[in-house]
Amino acid sequence: MQNKMPEIPIHDIKALVEIQEYSFYYLLALIVLALVILGAIIYMIIRYIKLKNAFNIRKEHSKILHDINFKDAKQSAYDITYYGATFKDDSQKHHEMYENMIDRLAIYKYKKSVEAMDEEVKAYVDLYRGMIDV
């Protein structure tokens, strides 16, 4: 004989309820945010390094202009004309000075042989070199 208990409905115990758990999605969002921030930092570091090592044409032309030797007047006149053109549009004064200097250098260009460069022309070139701001 088995002792059977009658089934009595229990009203105090509720059925299992599914609880929405979002912590996995929060973790994924946090990982994605961290990756985006890390990517931005890496991009900014690479960009800074590239800009730091970038070729600056104005700086190079300024250095070449300051290193010009007046021993070969014809080549010096061509070099000053070519490299000085980089800075002629900096201001109205630069443009006027460049045009004045080019007019004075014209006698040293377009000829087979030329005499040594005049001290006045050298002074104009030195003045123009002094005006350059890189």
C-alpha cells in the first residue's frame, strides 16, 4: 500500500519567469568602444609621426637659398630665380622684392659667359634671404 498524498494546488510558488540579461551586450559595446578609441589613438600617433617626418619644400628651398655660392654667377642667378619663387607669394613685399631681384639677376642669365656677381645684387639677394620665414 502506498501512501498517496492528494495533490493540493500550491498558490505561493510562482512559475519560473525568464529574466532579460543584457550584460553580454554591455560587454560587447564596451569592447567595441575600447577598440574604436584604441584605433583613434593609433591613427593619431601614426599621423603625428608622418607629419613630423614630412618633406617641407619651403624649408628645403630656404636651406638651398642660404647655401648658394656666388662663385658661379650664372648658375647662382638661375638657382636664386628658381628657389626664390617659392617665397614670392608670401606677401606683397616678398613679391616686389623678388621681382626687383629678378630684374637685377637678368644680366647674369641667358649669356654664354658672365662676369662675377656685383656686390649690390648680392646685397639684394641677402636681403631677400633675410625676409624668408619658414
